[in-house]
Amino acid sequence: MTAERPRRGGRIGVSGFGDTPHGWATKRDIAVALGLGAGYLAGFAVPRRLDPWLARRLRGLFGLIEGDRPARAAAKLRAVLGPEADRVDSAQAVEDYYVARAELIVARVRGMHRRAWNPTFSFEGREHVRAALDERRGAILWRMNLGDTLMLQHAAWESGWPLVQLSAAGHGAKRSWVGHRLAAPLYARAENAYLAERVVIPGDWTSHGYLPRLVRALERNQVVAIRSEVLARQNVPVPLFESRLALPTGAPGLAHRTGAALIPVYTLREGSWRYRAVFGPPIEVDRSISRRAYTERAIEEFGVRLREAILRAPGDYQGWWPLRLPESADPETDRLDTLEAAEVAKVEADA
């Protein structure tokens, strides 16, 4: 089934940015707002052909300000992988992470303009989504933390699927007035051209009003994107190499409720402005068992698939830093874990 693509730059349905912000500003929110605002203005003067050059210069800047953190991150990665570490070039994985991070910053800035970011995508397993839409079931894209939300949204748009995105309040920012009013709207601007609707979870979790919107979208045979690896009201822990990861129950619970196809997805960087969107085989929806039993089973299977995807492209995985290290890890990398968990976990949860 091929759906009509939403127009670039068009208005999308938004269910609000949720809760009351806490405080006036954070350093990160100010940096995001100023950086995106300045980048938007610079985008009028800087030709798009210079984007790869800008990404390389930005990667060089990271090298100047990060110091020995990449080396410590590589040590942490090896500790988390445990026996699987021999299958991964940890130093190269960390380098790939920083290169992708620099490119993504340029992509978000470029995507704020109508002439927008214009990557090249290849696809793997797209037939799983098409089959679900042909069956009029609707599809839930359960996104692993490989690649970025923006990449999956572009891949869905390019495939002709009007995408309904579930987001946290203050998406891309922290919970401050500047974050909610300036940083979050600027951060989301690059994404909005690829969405049919954005449904936002209130930051205080006091309302479930967003759930009927998702149910209606699936009943209309639309595609709903939900990210894994965020803290929610209900999470189920799964093993991930030598660590453990808490996964929210929302996506499999919604699949059990509606019968929609539950499709794990992720994106990989294959080169400068070249990406691959991977749509895995659906996790079977068994409505003959309780929602709780099915949710736990689905999350267990998702964890196995996440492990396989990480080994395929460890540099594309964005969730290394909040993972807790095994007790035998080096104290210096454990210090990195403590710092990064506090600094990054909240950012990742709000994204």
C-alpha cells in the first residue's frame, strides 16, 4: 500500500507540549536554542554542498573539546560487551559515533529550511510494513536507539507512509522554560516536514489522553513510531551483554490492544549522508494471552534483536553511555558511566 506523502513544510497535528517547565533555563537548552537559531540564519547563506565539510569541521571541534573521553568511552564499551568485545573495534565504534553525531547536527540545522536535508536512503525489510498496511492492521515502528528519530522519519516519508510520531514533552530539550518554548520547537522543526501528526506525552504523566490518538491512527491503518529505551511508568528489564536495560511497555501493549503489527526498526549510517533503514520481521502479536504476558514476551524478543543490531553496527548505537558497567569494570570508566548517565540519560529520555 502506498500512501500520499505529506507535503514538506506543511502543518502537522500536535497534541501540545505537555507539562509546566521546571525553572527558567538549563545550559543545554540555551545552547540548543542559540545553536539552532544561529544555524537557521546561517543556512540562508551557506550552500548545501558545504554540509559534508561542515560536518567534518564539527567532528574536529569535538576532538578538541572531548579530550580523553573517547578513549574512556571505548573502554566502557568493551566492558559492557564483555566476551563479545572481540567482535567489535571499540575505538572505531566511538569514532563512528562522533562522526554521526556531527553529521546529525548539520542535518537538523539544514532540515529547518525548505531546501532541507536531502540524504540518500536504502531499505531493508520494508515489505513487512507494506504487508501490515495491505492487511489494514496499521503498523507500530518500535525504534531501537540506533540512528536518530529524524532518520527514521525521513525513511518513512520517502516510503510514502504518513507517520504519527509519539514524542516526550520537551522533545530534544530539558524541562525548562527556554527548553519548552525555544529549544524543543526548533529541535522538532526539521522533523515536522516528515510527519502527519505528532502526539506528545505530558511530561508529568498525569494524562493518558495521547493513547486514544494512537489507537485511532492505527484504526485508520496509519504508521505509528514509538521509541524504545526511554523511562516510562512501566518498564521491563532485559539483559544487554554485561549490563541490563529497562524497556517501556507502551509499544507492545498498544500492539496487543489494537492488533497492529509490531515492527522493530533502526537506521544505520553507511557513509556521508547515506543511511540504511532496517525494518525487522514483526514480533508476533498474541492476543490469546494477557497483555502483561505478551508485553514481557515481546520485550524479551526485542532485547535479543537489539543485541544483534548493536553487534552489526556498534557505532550507530546511541545508548552506550547510560548503561551501567559491570562491577569488575575499571574505576576510571566507571567514573565516565556516572557522569554520562546523569548528563545523557535525561537527554535520551526526552528525545
